[in-house]
Amino acid sequence: MGLTSSIQNVESPHFYFELGELIANAGHDRFAENMLHLVDKLVPINRVELTEWTLDERQASILDIKHLGSAGLWADICFTELSHRQDDHPLFKNIIEMDDSLLIQMNAQSKSPDARCTSHQCNLVSRKSNRRCVISFYRAHTQRVFSLSELSFLKSLSQTLLPLIECHARICRHTQPHNPGTAIAGEQTPLQREFHERLARDDIALSAREKEVCLGLLSGGTVPEMADKLSVKNSSIETYLKRAAAKLGVSGRHGLAKWMAGA
């Protein structure tokens, strides 16, 4: 797959499995790890850091920066520590002045007195009211900088990732920490639960078979695998998907994935 391709051209069943896992774990501790697994297979990265910034836009200042999760290696990676004056943060000016979603590249500085304490960064930022959700991808200084094609691809992927981190941040704000011992209502998987909740919010009714096909594809299944599982022809699976997509107002498998992501 060429890195200049948009998400519409990502046909790998594994990609949709990873995306389904990411969606299902919004609000949970594994969210950052799932995002690392998804992105690293498309654009090599060493680490991901997730944060939510709350701003005082009138005073052009930062009220709070909340850590939403992290995953990956620490070796050869340096992370920006907040100083007593948070407006010293290297992303501050861009984030204060942004009007729409943003991609910010920061390359390692070769003149740093500590060469190990540097890293290449690609930051994806969304804006909702006075909040900014930031996805920071890190690559060690010993590796090459992010290429233009990689940055272009990550910008395209941000249309899916940014709504998901906004969802993750919203859940983290309004729910108690997840208790692993708590039983899942109705024995549903997190992906199934989120899928049915989205259907209810959008007031969309799918048939049982349409739901089964959608969930199977979101979980990484292929059309032949779903056909074999349900003992029907491949064309029948395609028909169920088309019917479901029409009700959801989307087109095809990538449209289904973006609908689940809230994009």
C-alpha cells in the first residue's frame, strides 16, 4: 500500500481488525497501545503519547494538560516536560492559534547538548471548543525524519484518529476507571456494545444478519470468511453490507469503519 493512499484505499482486513480494537477500547487503558499497533503497521513509529489540553482562549493560556495514555519504547526518545510556565511548551503557539485540525512536525535538533534527548515528532491536533486533543507520534533521533509521503498519509488518517481520541477523552472525563472484574452487560464484547450504542444514538435499525456481517468485517473478517461462517455465498455477504451501508448513509467497508469512528 502506498503511503500517499487515503484511508479509502486501505483494504487489509488486519487494518480493520486493529481499527475495531481501537474503537472498542476508547476510554480504556489499552487505547494508546491499540493506536500504536494500528499506526506502526502503516508508518513506523516508536511511541505514541495522547493528551488533552484545556485552554483559556481569552487569555491565550493553558489551563490544564491531561495525560490520556501512552505506549511504545522509551529508549532514545525524549518527551517534552511541562515547565512552570506552560506557555513555554513548543506546541503552545500552534495550538493557541489553530482554527481547524492540525499536523505539526518537529524534527530532532542535531545541536542539542544531549543527542539522545531528542526525537522526531508528528503531532495531530483537533479543536473542540476550548479543548485540544493531541496525538504525538515519536521516532528516535537515530532514525530518519518523517517523510512527506508519511506526513500526507498521517494527515489523511487523522480524519479517523482525531474523532476517536475526542471520544476517548470524553469517556475519560465522564466515567470512573474501568474495573476489569466488572461483567460486560449482556456478555457483549466492547466492539459489539459500541456498535449497538451507535445504532441506537443514530436511530438506525439493521437486520440481525446485517449486524452480524458489519461486526464481522469490523473485527477483521474477510468476505469469504464471513460467507463460510454464515453458510452463504460471497455475494450474499456483499449484499448485506450494501444494505447496511445504505441505511448508515455510507459506502462500503471503509465507510462503515469511519462511521464507527464517528468521522
